[in-house]
Amino acid sequence: MVASGLVAFLTYIYTKEDFTAWVWRVPFLISIVLVGVGTYIRLKIDESVLFQAAQAQKKIPRVPCRSS
């Protein structure tokens, strides 16, 4: 919803020529920043104790989506 709102806002502010020339890239550039922030957060958060225990006992399935 935020991305759609941003595109709508940018479409309202800039002319059609500006939008097709360069403004359409702005949401993609912002998403690159968000991917970097998400990766940083993911690398800094420790795994849960239950996951670490299951990993130590090798109880993590290799193919989690496969039916049993």
C-alpha cells in the first residue's frame, strides 16, 4: 500500500514526461535501501533457543515443503 501510495503521489507531483524519464525509478531505489535494512536486521537477530536446539539435534528438515 505504501508503494502504491508513493507512486500515486509522485504521479501527482511530476509531469508525465518526468515520470517516464526518471521518477518511476524512485520506488525501486527506496526498495534497495529497505532490502539493505532488512538484511542488516536479519543478520543481527539471534535465532530462537528452540531453533538452535533443533538445529543441534539435526531435526530441521532438509526439504520443509515436501509432504510426508
